[in-house]
Amino acid sequence: MNLRSLFIVTAVFISLLGNLASAQEMTGLEIMELVEENQRATSDSAFNRMQLSTCRFGIKESRITCAERPRIKSLESVGKNFGDDGKDTKSVTIVLEPAAERGVGMLSYAYDDTQRDNETWLYLSALGRVKRIASGNSDDDSEPASVFGSEFTTEDTDTGKLEEYEIRVLEETTEGGREVWKIELIPNAERARKSRYSKTINYVDKERFIVLRVEMFDQYDNEIKRLLASRVELVNGTWMARSLTMMNLVSNRLSNMAFLEIHTDIAVEDEFLTTRTLTDVAFRETELEKLRQQVD
Amino acid sequence: MERILIALSDAFAQAPNRVLRYKQFVLTGLIVISAMMVWGIYTRTELDMTTDSFLDQEDPSMMALNEYRRQFGSDDSVFLVYRAKDGDVFSRESLLAIQQLTDDLRYWQQLDPADYPESINGIALDFDELNHVRRVQSITNIRYQENEGDTLLSNRLVPQQIPQSAEELAAIKARAMEQEDYLLAFYSADARYAAVMIQTDFGAQPIANYEPAVNAADIVLDDSFVDFDAFSDADSFDLEFDESAEIQEVSFESVDMLGYTNFHIITKALYEKYSDQFEFFPVGNPPMMEFMMDTLNQMMTLGIVMVLIFTLLLYILFRSFSAVLWPMVTIAASMAWTWGITVWLGVTISQMISLTVLLVFAVGIADCVHVMSAYFSYRRQGEDHYDALSHSYGKTGLAIMVTTVTTMAGVLALTTSDLLPIQVFGLMSAFGVVMAFFFTIVLLPILLDVWHPGAPEAQDASLADRIGKRWNELYIGKKAGLAVVYFIAVYALLGLWVGTYITVISLMTYVVVNWQLQILSYVPYIVARRPWVVLGLFGTLFVVCAYGMSLIRIDSNMTELTKEGSSIRVAYETVDENMAGAMSMVIMVDTHTTDGLYNPRLMQAIDELQSRIESRYADQVTRTNSLANIVKDTYQIMSDDDPAYYRVPEDEQMISQLLYLFNSANPEDRRALVSDDYSRSHISLNIYNAGSYQYQLFFDEISVEIDEVFAGLEQEFPELEVYLTGSMALLMRMADEVANSQYSSFIFAIGVISVIMIVTLGSLQGGLMAMIPNVIPALLGFGLMGLLGIALDTDTLLIAPLIIGIAVDDTIHFMTHYRVELIRTGSISESLITTIRDVGQAVMFTTMVLGLGFALLSFSDYLGMAKMGFFGSAAIFVALLCDLFLIPAMIMVFKPTFGVKGADTRITFMEKLA
């Protein structure tokens, strides 16, 4: 049993305990750590196929729906966890569709250590060049980058660095019929420099330890973005939301990230999670073929 | 007609006694209603001082600007230019200081308020205002792109750790000078000046009670968000979409002067900490509005001094404190009702209410002075209180009514404007003028009944009378000595300009107080001796002014509205001279097609438009920036920095990926330039400060260029829209709008006044003749400005009709009275003499009070106000000269009978003089 599985079992166990007795003893930080653990599990040694759809949204008969034909990006991603507790993640994401962006790739390293800033590289197929986006200096005030031009930013998708937040359980309530904790995360001065949010409020499913809803607030304490998680399924022993919808409440645009295929426990070469994958087309295709074979 | 006029005069004569009969009732009623009005003013007044409020939200330019803001956020920013006192903005000390300032502005939450003053200019510092800062860019945090092996780096121009060595600093400077996109935007070519760009969220912040529609109860995600088959072979799934879904449109919080001012004050506190190292020149809306706010405060002071001057002049001229108190009460009541009824009707008022106050004040004073002047003169002739009251209303009532109607007509013409606050202003002012008339008829007689000066021979002579008496007993030498001491003191204490102003007031008052009767009785003889000379002089004045008026240009230049050497003007001039222009403008490009901006031909058209503008309008535009610059830059850098690649690629996929890269590296920059679906973008232009007239020409030319450059793209983008917008374009559109509405208002007012004069004076000949003295004051104001090359800005233009309305009131009094006299006496000569004698005093008094009062406004730092004060005052005095000299001369020469049959047209002054 690897470390990850141990964590999941622990999480499920604790959550069961929580339901039987009282989970009040868990602090907000502990809950969020379990949530992130869960999140990392879905990307560890994983080969996923995702679709990002972005559109301007409206309301029709009490339903939130796209008001225009959504722009669709089809992506393949490979990820693996590293570090002592498996809290650092590395992943490569490559664009399959649309044709104009086919072959564009993104490599990102997310570190749990607050002293190390996350890193991202981009590869442009039309030019055959790699560019590092976030610079390595930790003193830098890098802005959160948009994930493939969607409403998601790296700030929304990256895990780790929970110590940089003041975390507090606000209340216990229900969301979409599920029992949840409402947990507030306020960035400390250091984190605030790099964040677009003054705080976030996370609705965490008490039983499954996944976030069902996140509200993001600006400096005036107005909610500017909202994440809704849906289609929660148990995938290879891990609960995950297979449809994530990020709504920008000011521009009224949303992006939906749908996990069409999820394959975990895949053998991923460490070498694959380097810039070589981005630039060396032959290498990339060979490795990807290996991964596809494992899936089929 | 004659009978109607006589009947009306009689009705006005009986009005005071009727009112007095129900004195208690009327007074109680007025007090109760006034109290209600005051209560309404305090509880219900909604003051909207935003520039946005001036345009209808449905107006095309407003919609364009809102569209822009929804997409790209606010275009309001502070361009904080600074001059390094050590002469080099790239010196270590300069860099350290500006790095610190940049951090202060970005991470202001970490500042200690104790390090800053509590208030500046009496405005308390509020650090929370800095929430409006959206982005701060300076030399110390801008980045440049660089190739390093296979990796493209986006490095800081100035490293976080500012180097010590001179060589390293020189290298930074050299590199900076190579960055063409930053040169002039962030530092001048000689490195003496640089700038901090503070972007704000003004005008793009959702309204306070904005509630996202998705917050409503029972709102859920559409099923299609979850309805995909997990392990199907299908490559993708499609989210359903429904074009009829209702998209919420965000409304934005409007910004007023105070909001900008508070923001600028705290910003100023932050940067002034570095004033040892730098001299600062802030430009943009916030500093401009702070200046305007200062001007408004100064206006308040000037207003108070103006009321003091009114008070003092009224007291000296009438020598009775009741003559001061009662007009003030009457005017206050008029104002309270006007303001009160407006807010009770739920109408939002703008800063233009100050102009309404000014107008009601002027009209109220004129009304009261005419009545009181007549009343006092009847009392001096020995009539008792009630007779004098009745006679004075009989004499002036009709004329007051006519002036009320004409002034009303003038301001009502403003309601044809497209700008809502101007419409409100027109209606409110018209109402205020009627209120002033109403209270003069209803309230003033009661007030004069409550307290009025005794008979002239009574012992209770007022202080003014006693001082005057003692002065007159002095020897001539002593008088002269005292006068010299007085004038020296005035000049020494108040300086040249204010000193001259006070001296003029003193001399005029002295002359009028001592010799008004002599002047008035001598005037007809002067005119009678040489009526043709008088006509000739005024004719020349008319021609010269008409010529001057043909030279006038209507132009509003933001900085030329401020005095030479004022901080704001210096700031704009500095920025125009050393950096990219202080003004900015945007050209919105909306393809209405998703990914439309990846199209190489469209991108080339944008590039072409920019180079055309930069080369053809180099005297107006300093630099342009757009997505095309980004594409060209990135293309070159990604192609081993080969300058041959500094161009828009031919290939859609290439553009798409270059922009993809840009988006990933600088998402904020990208979002500020192009919409998320790449359907719309904008070209920003830095332009030099100029007047609205020049801008308007420039805008028209740019529109033509746009049409030419984008002509070939209609096939590919049938819905393509390319248009100018930005706060700047909006302001210019407002200026244009005001100029037009004022022009039509002016023409309309002249037409209406002519008709009223023709009706009142009972003859076409008389009416048209009366228009000549009415037009001359207006012509003089505009003509002088034309001759002196002073531009007529929108603010002056807005107030001009009011001043002219006030100036012609006296003429109307004069003509109306003359006509009534002509009907009564049947003799031109006799009517003229009595008219000059009876109305002359009131006309002189109102001219002095209003003319000198308005002249005070010339001292305003805001030239829009100063110009109107000076030229308005000149117009008022010229109107007096017209009344006293031109009208009598015309009557003597043309002998109009105003439809009075069998009038004696013989001129008999000379005989009398002989």
C-alpha cells in the first residue's frame, strides 16, 4: 500500500468516524489537507483526458446554461506526485483540439513548500519553442496564469502551501443535499501578494472530503468567482468531481472542466515530466503511446 | 393692448394691499410650506456629480464606453510622472525610492497610517480608498521579454535587488532605452523623467447592491454539465447552449468628484513621502477632479464674499438694513421652494444646482431692488407706507413679470438638450425665476410691512446715513487725505488685482451714492445734444463686437481652463513635453466573431491603422499600442530576436499560438487588451492635450482612416465594428453636445424675447428696436472674447445666456416703464425724463450689485468661471450704458410711438436745458 492509498483510507476512516461521533475536533487546516490529498490522488500516476468548455452564460428556466456556442479545448494530461509526503505534483498537459493549438503543451510543477514557487513551462507547436511562464524567483510577484485561456487560473488548480492561509471552519450546513463544512481561507500577507482573492469560502463534503463549491472574493468582499463541482464519483477508490464549473460572476463567463477519462495507477516515467516532453516530439509520442497502451 | 397693460399695472398696484389683508394667513402658509421644503432638501436631496450622469445611459457613446468597461475594466488611471532631482531616474537612489513607492501603492495594507499626515487640504486620509488601485506599473516592476536558449524569459527590467555598481546600473538604463514600447510610456528619452502608472477600477466596479443572478433560489447548473458518458468512445461532448438564455449585464458604480478626490488625496500622501528625491506631476482624472474640487471650495469662498458684497452694496445704496435683509429672505425662500419642490418630485440634481442658485440670486436681487428702489423713492417724496407700497408695485410689477417670462424662456430652451442634468437645470432655473417673481409679489410686501425704514425726516436715521452725513461735513482736503490712505491700504493689503477691484467698487459706490440724481437728470441732455454721436458710438461698438464674435472659437481645453502656472496645468504641460501625451483614447475593434482576432488580415489592418495614425498625426498622437504590437514583439523574440520577424505573421495558427503564449505569461495584460473569446480588442492611443475643437476634427479624421483601413474586411467580418471610445471621447462628445444645445438655446431665447418685447411694447418697430440694446451686451461679451482670442468653453457657454438674461432685465424694465409712461403722458420727452428718473436709479443699483458681484468671479482659479465673471460683468455694465444712453438716443432719433396714437414726438430737452 503506497502512501497515497494510506491517506485515502485514513481520510475515509476519519470521515466515517466524523459521521458517527463528531468531526468538530478537526481543524479547518486538517480538513483542507485531506481535501488536497484527495485532489492530488486523482492526478498521481494518472493519465486523464479532459475537456475545457468556455462560454458566456445566462439563465434559462432557473438553469445556468451557456448562452453561446462554447469554445472547446480537448486536453490530455499526465501527472505524478513527488516529495516526502507526495505533496509535490508534476504534470504535463497537451492540447488535442482545437487544431490551431494542437500540440501546445504545459508542464507544471507545484510544490507544497512555501519557500518554492510553482513553475510552469509552455510549449508552442507552431514555433517549436518552450517558454517558462512563472519565473523561479520566490521573491517574485508572479500573477496567477490562466489555464489554457479559461476562467480557471493556476491559483484555482494548484495544491499545497496551506500554511500560507488562515483557515477557519465557519459553520456546518448542507450544499446540494450533502452535509458540508463551510471553510474560510484567508491568505496571509505573503500569499496575498500573489493572490487575486481576498478570501475563499470552501464547501467541503463531510463524508467524501471533496470541495463541492468555492466562493472567491475580491478586496471589497464581493464574490467575483464561484466554482461548482458536480458529478462526484468514486474513481479507483478516490472520490472526485468529474465536472468542475468555474463561473466569473462579473463577466458572466464560465469554464467547465470535464474529466472524460481518468486512469490512475499508471506507470509514468519521471523523464516524461520534464521539458523534454514538450520539445522532443518523437519522445513525447513514444511515451504517450506507452501510456495509451496501459489504458487500453 | 394698452388697456391690458394699464389693467395689469393696476392689478400689481393692488397686489400688496390684498396680500396684506390676509397677512397672517399668507405668512403662516408660506412658513409652513417653506419648512416642508427645507425638510425635503435635507432628507431627500440626491446629488449626482458624475460626468456619466450627463449622458443618457442609452446614448451611443455611453453604451460604447460601458461596453468597453465591461470588457476591459476602467480606463481611469493616474499617470504619475516624476522628475528625478538627481537628474537620472535610473540612478540607484531613484530606483530604490520608486521601488519603495511602487510597493507602497501595491501593498498599502502593510503601511502604518501613523507615518502619514491625518489629512491633506482638510480632507481626512482614508487608506481604504487605495482599494481602487487595480494595478501599479513602474520602471521597477515592468518586464521585458528575452530569449535564453530554448526558453523565453520574461524578466524584470530592473532586478528586485537593485545593483550597486555603476556599470550594472548603466546596463539597465541601456536596456531600457532599447524597449520601444516602454520609452515615453515609462521613462523619457533623456531619463530625467519617468512615470508610475496607477490603474484604478473607477467606473468599472459593480454597483454596491449587485446581486449575481445565479444567487437566486433554485438556480442549478444545466444537466448538460454532468451529462457526459464517462468511458464512452466519443472524443468529446458538447455543452448545450441556448442563445435565448438571459445574460445578466453588470451595472457599474458611478464615480463622482469626491470619490476621485479622496482617492487622489491618499495617493498624494503616499508619493509625497518621496518628494526629497522627486518632483511629481500627476495627470489623469483623479488629480484633475481633485483640482476641480479645490476650485469648487474656492467658489464657495467666493460665493460667500459675493453675498457680502451684495449685502454691503445694498446697505450703502439704500441706507437701510431692511433693504438688505428682506431681499435675502425673499431669495432664500425662492431658492428653498425651487430646490424643495425639485427633490420632492424625486428628481436627482447635479452640481449645476449652483448655477441655479446663482441665477435665482441674481433675478431675485433685480426684482427686489426694482420694487424697493421705487418704494424708497416714493417714501422720500413723502408718501405714506401703504401708498408707496402700492405705487411701487404698480410701477414695477409689469416689468418684473415680463423679465420673468423672458428669463424663463431663455433657460427653458435648455430643456431641448440631450443631456439630462442640463434639462433638469433648465426646468429648475425656470421654476426658480418664477418663484423669485412669486415671492417678490407675495412675500416682500409683508416683510416690508413688518419692518421698513421710517420717513426720511425721522430721527432714526440709519448708521449709513449718519456716517454719510459726517463724511460730507469734512473739508475737501481731509476727504482727499482719508481717500488716499484708504486706497493705499487697500492695495497694500489685497495686492494689485483685488485692490483694483475694491477701488473700483469704492469709487463707483461713492459716485452713485453722492451724485445719482444729478447723473440721472443730466443724462437725457447729454444724449439730446448729440443723439447721432451716441448712436454712432454704439453702432461702432456693435460692428466691432459682431466682427469679434465672428472670430470666436468654441473650444474646451481641460488645462486651459486653469490659470497659467497652476499645478495641474504644469503637470499636463510637463507630461506632454517629456513623456507620451497626457490624454488617452481607445479604438474598439469588435469582430462579433469568436477568435476573430486570430485573423492575419484583421491583425494587419490594426497594425496598418496604427502606423497610419502614428505617421499622419504625429503632432497629436505620441504612441499607439494594441494586440498587433504584442504579436509582432513575441514573433520577433521567438524567432531568435531577428528584426525581420517584427511583423504580423501570415498564418492564423501562428498568431493564435503567439497570443496563447502571451496570455499564459501575462494574463492581466492580455485581459486588458483582448476579450477572453478573442472577438474584441482595442487600440490605445496616447495623445497630447488639446481643445475639444481640435479633438473633434481629429476624431472625424480618425473615423475616416478607420473606414479606409478596415474596408476590405467586410466580407470576412460582416458585423465588424471599429469605433472610438474612452472617457476622453465621452467628454468631448459632452462638450460638443453642450455647445450645440447652448447655441440653439441662445437663438431660441433671442426669438422669444423679441416676441415678448413686440407684444409688450405693442409694436413691431418698438419690439425690434428694443432688441438692439438687448443684443449689444451679449455681443460685447462674445465679441471681446473673439477679439482677445479667448476660446469660448462649454462652461462659459452654459452660463452666458443667464448673464445675458440678467443684463437685459434692466433694459426690459426701462422699455416697459417707458411705454406705460408714454401711454399715460402721451409725450416722448416727458416719458423719457420720468423713465430715466424713476427706473434709472433701480437700474443703476442692480447693475452695481450684480455687475460688481459677478466681477468677483474673475478671481476664480478656474478660468471657465473667471471668464464668465469678467465678461458677464462687462456685459451687465454695458447694458446700463445702453439703457441710459442708447435707448434715449434711439427714441430721440427714431421717435417710436409704440402704437400710442397721437403721441407728442417733439423733443424738448434742449429748450428745458436752455
